[in-house]
Amino acid sequence: MKHRRIGNVEVSAIGLGGMPMSIEGRPDEDRSVRTIHAALDAGITLIDTADAYHLHADEVGHNESLIARALAGYGGDSSAVLVATKGGHLRPGDGSWTIDGSPEHLRRACDASLKRLGVEAIGLYQHHRPDPKVPYAESIGAVRDLVDAGKVRMAGISNADPDRIRQAREILGDRLVSVQNQFSPAFRDSEPELRLCDELGLAFLPWSPLGGIARAGELGGRFRAYAEIGAAHGVSPQQVCLAWLLAKSPRVLPIPGASRPETIRDSASAAELVLTEAELATLDAA
């Protein structure tokens, strides 16, 4: 497994997104644990989660608790694993997503995440999504205070535009280490944010990085190139997609979601796939 950096921490170039193991359509816990263990076996040392990754109103933090149990039950060494979680999103249990970016909520959410993860400090704590009811500076100021209090080692933001990235950098300084935005073959609107992360030296974590790439069957239309290039290399279109993202910048660390061991093993292999300049140009134009 190749490695990249988030702040001063070296992690695997490919991470594991935990959301599919805890929301709608989630598998049973045994398969989820096997998925997490398969990720660790493949050399993945970055796991992304959030307290909002759950289904029912009475199981806030389901994914955080699941990850903590899986790490505790892993037979190998998991000491190098960076668990990145998020606060500021909520799921009331009716299938909807709501937002609370108030400092009071973020403080409570962080304390609860600490207990569920069973750690003294969260490796990377990310403000999940801007709350239109709360000034952004107040939300980010709360995250800064959590770092200052020793509850969080590194801070990140998610779903942020360039102005908010710059504002967060002003408030957090070097404590801001990452930005997590949607980026995939089907959604490329975060290119300006990626370029700004390059400029500022921040890690960029694309969420839903496989958007547009079918899990099964033939790929058609604008995504056909991923299948064709994958066939030429003897790998899946998903590996081609992740390798394309990695080639965008050394700051990029994709976090594909998975709920099956075979899926995350396939994604992890993308770190070793090297695409030619011509192939990358073809995918850029797709």
C-alpha cells in the first residue's frame, strides 16, 4: 500500500468510507466487521466515519461504535489506523438529514464520539456541513476549541467552498489539515477546492469517489472509458477511477465506501495502478 499524508500523519493512499455499513441497505454486523478487517489486511490505515452514519434515531454513532468494535477485535496491529469522524449532521430517524453547526452541539457531539470510539483524542475531527443558521466562524471556532482542549488532534472541514476553506484556515491555522468534498467522475464541481488544497497544503478527501461507476454490468456513455482502460490493465473500472483520482494530486486520498470485503480489497489495489498520461487525458475528457 502506498501512503500519503494528512497533516503530520502518514496514512494509506486509499481510505475506507464507513457510511454504507450503517445507513439504508446496511449489511449485518459480521459482514461489516469482515469488511473493516479486510481493509486493514490490505494495508488501509485511514477509516472515515461520522456520528450521523446510522439509521434509527436511537442509534446515533452506529458506524463509530461498529468501527471501534472491529478495531478492538482485529488480530493484527491497528495502532497506525487514523479514524476520522465528523460532527454537525443529524439523522432524526425518518430518513432525512438535518444540520446543527452550533458550538454547543459540536462540543456535545465530539464528547459522544470520543466515548464511542474509545479514544482519548480523535485523530481527525471534521465539521460535517455548513449550517445556514449558524455563522461559519462560530462552528469552526468550536472545532478550534476542541483541538485546543486536547480532544481532537487534527481538524478538517467537509462540504466547503473555497471561501469557507480560506475562512477555516484563518481560524484554525495549521490545525486545519483536510477538506472532504464530493468528487468523482460524475461530480467534478470541487475542482476549485482541490486546487486550493494543493495551494494551502491540505489533504483532499473525495467522498463518494466512485460516483458514476457502476458496481456491476457494462459501463456506457461517458463512463465507458473506465471499463475499457480497466480491461486493458486487467482491473476493475472502480480501480481505474480511484487511480485517476490519485493522479489528480498527491494531496488526494479517496475514501470509497464499502460494505463487502471483496469491494474494499479491490479498491485498495488501486493504489498500485499507474495510468499513462494518455489514459488520464482520456478520463479527464470523459
